[in-house]
Amino acid sequence: MSVASAMTGTTSADACVAAGLNSLGIAKPPAQTRVVVAMSGGVDSSVVAALLQRDGYDVVGITLQLYDHGEATHRKGSCCAGQDIHDARSVCDRLGIPHYVLDYETRFREKVIDRFADSYMAGETPIPCVACNQHIKFADLFDTARDLGADVLATGHYISSRADGQGRRALYRAADADRDQSYFLFATTRDQLDMLRFPLGDLPKLEVRELARQFGLVVADKPDSQDICFVPTGKYTDVIERLRPSAADPGDIVHVDGRVLGGHAGVIHYTIGQRRGLGLTNIQAGGGEPLYVVRIDAARRQVIVGPREALATHRVHLRDVNWIGAGDLATLPSGSLEIAVRLRSTRPPAPAILHRDGPDVWVELATGETGVSPGQACVFYDSTEGRARVLGGGFIRTTESANLGIPARPAILSAAEA
């Protein structure tokens, strides 16, 4: 299998040759096309490097040391720990390609870990993988790749990109819906897309592992990463309390009707939609219907709880919106557009309407969704179908419940609001 056949079905090696391009869409012979591969030490990026090397490209592997791995060094399922760096180096030795380890710990701390802690303290539910792609892998690593003279930066993400017919590239969901990572890549810019390639977009995971075995890679059966890489114990609250001691300041648990039901030991211990572990006795909770966390007011150190119907979200207001669809966000017809959205990486795209009024962007959901929290991503697609195009997305600033008319207080002000 060539890299061309491992990318989208609409891009073939024959078509590229006919257009004077190689299988990566570059007007150079493969041997003169330098490709930097972001190698985490896992099976996916390792197979990407092997495919490109086999097809004759000038491949360079780069692994980022993102944090002081310490106790995570020998922990399975932790990204970029000491063992992962060793595995990436072993794969590069096997393939006979250069491998470099870059110390990005300071940048990662500032742009990902610190923001993660601050977001939780503000009552949000952050997504550090989006921040890592946005601020580290597809920003700082891009600069490094260019310094190395790279034509292309390739990763092991399960997502597809191809020419959009207008001289740029577009993103599409992966063929393997269970592995699709488009939710985490919505913040990718058009300029970044022109340089990025995702050779695994058309491959199922089982086939990727089989390719790893055929290439004789030591990581062929390595477990997938499961944890947030800088939270080796799986307890993010421990990390936040160490970085921000005030995150454990106590406060009140308040019912949506205004009654104070009890106390808590820090808003970071609660997430929207949480039912268990609220710390309320049956008497405090009223002994009736179950209560859920429906809002977190970090400024007042309040955890607001209510019945399940209070969780239903029908509108989300967004910040930091990125648009990579056709045209420009400012050209939305009549200020609105029918799209599909994902508010969680584990759910398929659902019908919605995107609205814009000047700088304000919000989404109306066709059906209510529960457990939606500020800080999460709202990712746009052009369809609910399998290989839908990614149109962009934004971070949820506030939510609204149509059932009870309960708005979520803004947890973090934008620069303009501040």
C-alpha cells in the first residue's frame, strides 16, 4: 500500500503523476521531498513514518518531550513519556531515518498545562488535546519543520485531507468512525492544512497494526494512549491543586431554585452532568429526584445542581471560532447556516444551525443535548454523513437551556469582554 492509497480515496498516485505531483501532492520527486513526521512513540505515527520511507520520501522523525515524565516513564498508556521516546527512536533506527527529540516542556507547560488548570478553576471543562494540537504540534512544531527544510508535516491522526479544487486543502472525517479525530483538529488553520498530511485517514486501526507487523516495528502491539499525558495517575484534580492551590477553596452547593444544600471542597471536583459524588446526604438533597451538576459558578465558588431536565442544552455561544469551510464565516447567508455539529468526540455529528451577528457566533441545536459545559468544543461539519467535511468550530463560552431558561454564567471573559 502506498501513501496515496492510504490517504483519501479521491487522491490516487496516477492522478498525482498526471498533474506532475508526487503522492503527497508536491511537485517534486519523493526523494527530494522532505517530510517531518511527528512521532509520539505509538503505532500510528510509526506506521506513517514507515509508509513514507518505503515510498521513497526523505523522512525525518521528531518526538516532542512535552513534560517531566517522572513517574510516568514506565506507565503504559501515557503519551510521550520516557518509554515512548525510546520506542520512537527504535522505530527510526529500524527504518534508517534520522530522529530528533525536542525539549518543548516550557512551551507545553505555558500553553497547555497552565491553561488546563486555569480553565478548570474557572468552572470549564477544557480539552488539552485540542490546545496541544493548536499551540504546540501545529504551531511550534511547524516552525521547527520549516527550519529543517520540510515540504510536509505528517502525523498519525485519523482524519483525511485533500485538495478542495480551489488551490487549498480541506479536512474530512476519517473512514474509521470509531477512530476519527476531527473533533480535536477543528482549530487547524488553512495555512497549516496546506502543509499537513494525514496518511491514516482511510485506514482502520486493525490494518494499521497489521502494517506495523509487516514493517517489523516494535510498537505493533503497543496499547493506545488513554490518559491525559501530563496526568499519569489519571487524577487531574491532583495536578490542578499542585499548580493552583486555591483551586481547592471550599464553597456552596446550590439548587437551581436558590437553596443552599451543602458545601464542597473545590469546584474542580465537579463537572457538568455529574450525578454521583456530590457530597449531599439524602436529606440535604431533598430525598426526591436525583440531582445533577447543571452549572459551575467559579467566581462565586458555587456548584449549582438541579433535576435532569435542567441539563438540556439547546444553544451554545462560542469564542475563538475557526472557519476552514468554503468562503468565509462573514459571508454566512442571512447570518445563519444549516450545519452538523459535535459537542463531544464520542458522538456523531447532529443537525444544528450556525448563527452569526457581527463578532457573536452561536449554534442552535436541533435537539437538546445534556451535560454540555463551557470550555468544550463545538465542531462544525457540512453533513451528518460519515465522511463529512470539517468546517471549523469554536470553544463553548456559555450554554442555554430552553426548558428552564437557565443560562450558564460566562466562566472566562474574552479579551474584548475584559
